[in-house]
Amino acid sequence: MSFLGIILTFSLVDNVVLTRLLGICPCVGAPGGMRATASTAAATGLLMSVSALAAWALETYVLLPLGLDFLKTPAFVLAVACIAGLLDLAARRAVPQLLRAAGVPVAAVAFNCATLGVVLIAAKGGFTALQSLVVGLSAGAGFFIALTVLTAIREKLDVEQVPEWLRGLPLHLISAGLLAYAFLAFDRAFLSRIFQGW
Amino acid sequence: MLVGLCPAAAVTGRVIDALWMSLGMAFVLILTSLSRVILHLLLDAPGSAGSGSRESGLLGSRWLGVLFLAACFTASFEVIMGAFAPQESAALGIYVPLLAVNCIVLERLADGSPRRAIQENGARIFRALGAAASRGAAFAVALVLISVVRETLGSGTITLFPLGAFGGTIVVSGISAAPARALLFAGGGFLCLGYLAGLVRLAGRLRNRRPRAAGEAGAQ
């Protein structure tokens, strides 16, 4: 698959939130405004790309040569958790004011099933090192798109007159469902016709 | 509170997938809770190497250790499921390994230190087991409820475990001829979850209103 194909597939066609249904909790349940959402999405995207690359290295140089393929899940979970911790530490040292502004523990929010899901999908796809990195970045971009659009919808809905029993989480989930249907428009065949040979 | 939503929306297209997922969640939750308490008992015992050490927070070394155990239990369940139900294992795909980082499991891991509770109550292990089992059961009920609604309306069938002469599939006459297939898509999972969450809230409000109305009538 070409790099354009990977980018379009993992950011739009096979969106990690709206197609794979991963990382829903931060999308519909996380408190905070657009700034906190953007920080969370950016941190998750960064974690996804670094983790995808690390998982590729782990699988290629450790698990497969030693015949420890069955230990893939624990190895990947541990790798992602360690990378999340290291990124959190680096962010605290490098951009402490940004973390204060975000108001959320970035490592804790970024370490969710979407991150591990992308790592597992990348490992299953048999990509090269660079392709794995692009898969992680594209999935992170897809996560960013879904999270920011859902937060914008949530902020609009919170000031609208809606039935009381649907206010809050139920309506956020229904909005996510309608957005997921809208994302069905990003069909693989349709996009391949636009971008010939992707 | 709705946590651990991802499998609730993703694997509820068939009832049998929801049942397998619930089984996996119960397996991982119970064994992880048990190992977490045992680990705390060993490390926090008076005179042990870990005694008096500071409780590690999220992404701390002790938390990572229990997370690794959760991932090992998940991998064990993957192997067991692959041996006994290879088709269902393939159908669930990446969602079984993702049990290790499900919010319900992570919430149990990030729960406060049971050190004081161990000192106060020696039956902590049984309490942890009970809490894990009840959470697993609640997760199973929610997952099966969503999957019954989605599969019945989305394909007009209910798929269960095959048993003897029973093939495992119940056809719902009337719906199976013209099902609402859109419910089986990803968006259908969100829609179903959203409406069910709203209905649960509505039922809770109606239940709260009834005793209040009865109390007011009694006062008059």
C-alpha cells in the first residue's frame, strides 16, 4: 500500500474511533473544552505513532526471532505503557505550561484502547518500519479529527433544548453514531477513484 | 457512568460475540483483581522488601506490574478461546487483546491501595473477587442487552452457542425478512448505546418519582 493510501485509510476510511469504535471513552465522556480535547488528541496521536514504530521493532527483532509470538499482547501493552510514561515525563519537563493549560493528565488519557488497537492493527498489517510510523500518525490524525468534531458537536448540544432523558452522554453517543454513518461516505472505492493508484 | 464502552459498541453485532467478550472480561477482571491483592499483600507485608515503599501512581512500577499481569491473563484467554472457538476468536479480532487496557480493568488497577483494608480486614481477597465478579456480571448484562437489540433488529436473528440439535441461531420471524441492517454498522453501535443509556436514565427518574409521589400523597 502506498503512503497516500495508508494516510487516507487510517485517517478517514478506517477511522479508529468512528469505524473501529476504539477510544470512545475520551471521545464522549472526557470533560473539558476544545483545548483539553486538542491536547488529548495530539498526545494520543503522538503516542500512537511512537508505539506503532516501537511495536514493529519489538515484533521484528525480539518476538518473531525468539518464537514468542504468543506474548505479543503483554509485550505491546508494556511497551505502550512505558512509552506513555516517558512521553508524559518528557512533556512535563519540556512544556509544563501546556500541560497545565490542558488540565488533564495526558499520559493517562492517551493510554487507552485506541492506542493499543492501532499498534495491533499495524502489527497485523505486516507493514515496514516507516509504514508503521505513518500508520500511527494517520490513525492519530483520524483520532484528532473524530475527537475535535465530537467535542464541537458536544459543545453545541449542551446549550440546545433537548429532551431531559437524552441530555448529556446519551445524546453525545447518538451524535457519534450519526457522525459514524457520515464517515461511511469515505469509501475505499470512492477515494481510490479520486486518487488513482493509491 | 459508562466506562469500557469500546467493546460494547464494537462486538455487539452478534449475541455470541458479546457472550465470549463478557466471558473474557470476567476472566481477566477476576484474575487481575486477585493477583493485584496478592501482590499488595506480599509487597506490603511487614519486613518485606516493598514494605513502607511509596504507593506507585498511574504508570508507576507497581501499576505496570499489575498491568503486565492483566495483559498476560488476556493473552491466556486469547489462547484458550483460539483453541475452543477459533471462528469466534477470528471474528472478535483485536478486541480480545484490547481487554487488557479496557477502562474497567484499568479502573480496577488504578483503584487506591488496599493496604489499610488488608490490615483492617483479612477477607480482602474475597471482597476483591466479589467486586470483580459483580463488575464482570454487570458488563455481561449490558453487552448482552445491547447485542440482543442490535442483532434482532439488524439481522432478525439471535446467535447463541450451538447445542445438540439446536444449531445456535434463532430466527426472529417478521424482522428477518426486512431487518434494519444499518444497526450492524459502527454507527448502529453508538445509536443503540445512546438510546439504551437514555432509557436507563428515564427508567431511573420514573422510579425515583414514584416513591416521592407516594410520600406526598401520604402526607396529605
